[in-house]
Amino acid sequence: MMTVSADPIDAGAALSAFETDIGGAGGIVSFTGRVRPDSKHGSVATLHLQAYSPMTERGIEQAIAQTEKRWPLSGLKVIHRIGDMAPGDTVVFVAAAAMHRRDAFEAADFLMDYLKTNAIFWKKEVTDQGVVWIEPRPQDYEENARWALTEDA
Amino acid sequence: MVQLLYFGRLSDVAGKSEEALTLPETVTTTTELRSWLDLRFEAEGALLEPTVRLAVNNEIVFDPHPVRGGDEIAFMPPVGGG
């Protein structure tokens, strides 16, 4: 259901495998996130993602459990890459299956929101302008919301 | 011995992403550990920032939390998401 790994992600193969696994559900929504070639820091050569196992995995598992509580789903899949990636490489793959399409769309969107903002990853961009660690701005974490999921563990 | 992990930009501050060392007897809490390491790395407060959270044995803790031999202690700057 959930994988965090430095192995390259083949989103097409992941979707195929997911379709086979979940069998007869009504609808499947999948999202593939790839490394952008440009950022506000310059032209991207490498994106480096760090995780802290097993805390990172535990956080994602909790987000998956929340998603499953909120929407009636017949399947959910998250694959997240760590390590060094080049522009165009797949960083994340999320798929949700449900009897009704809206549940699948919303579940995938909700999980992606978690993965993009609250998931425990540290991100470094190597661009033609230099090397920079990407962190949220102070106002983003003022409410401590970033930690709520892990502290509830 | 404790195992120390430095994530994100703190690996640049520490010049390494992890190390194993024996803490001095004066360091028994996360608060004392932050101060001791900040001086050791001449980090000018980078390890003292309240937004840098500490995890002891994979659980986020609040200062001052006891630290002892055998612990894995992680210094975690704010997470950037995936």
C-alpha cells in the first residue's frame, strides 16, 4: 500500500499493478508528480529528498488511515521516492480506487496535500545558481500543524 | 554512546549526517545536548532554534527530554514535504 524507496518509479507499471490488485472498483484516480526542470532558485540539475525511517513511513501510514476513514475506498497506493533525482523523474505516485469517482478524486487530492506539505522529507535543490535546502516559511509552521500527525502517534 | 542524526541543512552545519559518540556527563537532556553540540559545531544557534525539533528513538520530544546511552537522537529542521 505504501513504499518509500530510492528506486526509480515507473508510474505506468504502478498503475497497472494497482488496477490488477483492486479488481472490480468503479473508478481509479492516479497522480504522478515529477521533478520540475525549473524552480525559483534556478535551473534544476538534481533534487535530493531525505526521509527519516521509520518516522516518515509511519506519518504516511497515518495519512492513509485518515484518508480511508474519510472516503469509502476500495484501494489506495502511495509510492514516494527518496535520494537523488533529475528533472522529469517521478517523485511520487498516488492512486485511489472507489465505487464513485468523486471519492477517488478527493482521496488522491487529500493524500497529495499531506505528502506535499506535512510528510517528513527534507528537500535539497541543486541548480545552476547553487545548492539550497527547501524549508517552509516561518508562517507555514507557526501553528505547529506540521507536527500534529506524528505527535498523535 | 548515542547515535546522532542531522537532517536537512543541519547536515551541512554538522558536516555529516550522522555520528556515534559518548556524551559528556554534563549532558543529560535534549536542551543540554543542543547547547553542547551548537558550541562544538560553532553553529551560532542553528541547533538551538525552536523550529528544529528533536526526536529520541523515533519519537518527537519536547525540551528538556532525558537522553542516555543507547539513544538515537535526530535533529529535524522543518520538513519541506515531498
